[in-house]
Amino acid sequence: MVYQKNLDDFGTLDTDKKIITIRDNLKPQELLDTLLHEAFHACLEISGLSYLLDDENKEEALVRAFDSLMLPTIKRELKKVAK
């Protein structure tokens, strides 16, 4: 993972280089959300599912569904572990 100033998006994934780039001025909660969002993109890519989707809009819709459905659970469980 690398940080970059002036990144237009909150984060990006370069699967060829295996790098997630995160905008460097994100708040901690935004950073966690973005890292998990990009990591899910990486999961789809590594598993080959992104090739089956073959459409950036469909992939982004799937990842955003993950964001809405799974991120609250992940965050809640991380808080329990951090105590």
C-alpha cells in the first residue's frame, strides 16, 4: 500500500503491480473503508471473478454492495478485537 497526494479517488488498485494507492489525507475511518474497498476489488481480480463480470460498472456495484453489507460488520468486530 502506498499513499499519494492529490489522488482524485480515495484509493485505486493496480493489479499488475499489486499495489493499492490511498489518498494521503484521509481520516482514519475513510482510510479503513477505502483499504477494505480496494482489497475487495483485489479479491475479485485474484479470484478471476472480475473477468467474469467484464464490466467496471458491475464490479463497482458489487464492491459497493460489499461496502454497505459487510463493512459495518467488519468494523464492529475490529472494535471488539481492539479492546
